[in-house]
Amino acid sequence: MELRVIDKTDEELRIEVAGEDHTFMNVIKGALLETDGVAAATYDVNPEQSGGQTEPILSIKTEAGVDPLDALATASRNVQTTVEDFSAAFEAAAAQ
């Protein structure tokens, strides 16, 4: 996975997420939408409607005073915690 910031302002971020597909992009978008201070989160992976783009572009809009990079970091940590919790629960269930 490679990340490349395309545009960033105080309250908006567009970042290319190379090497990922709908599976990952839906997870991170969902986590962003559950993050305090995030007003909107979406992604685009359709190259025909995006001027030839081939990698997903994640777009984040935050409320005033919330840095979109901080919101993305928080959402990423929340995804990691959820995966760790699931893994622990799975291992416990599988051991029974």
C-alpha cells in the first residue's frame, strides 16, 4: 500500500491509496464516518468517470478545528483495534 496526498486543506483531504480495492476502502470509509469531527468521507475507484484514475482516492471533510490527517489516524487506529478484538475473540472461540 502506498499513500499519496493529492490535496489538503485545514478541513479537507484527498489521498490516493494505491494497491487497495473496495474491501479496504469501505472499511476505512466506515471507520472515518464513525470518527468524531468527520463531516463526510467517501472514495472513488472508477477510472472511466475519474479522468483515467486507476487507484482509489479517499476524500475526507472534517468539522472546523479537526485536522483530516488526525481523523484518518484515529480511524486507522480504530480499525486496528477492531481487528485485534476480533482476532482475540476468534482464537478464544476456536480453542473451545
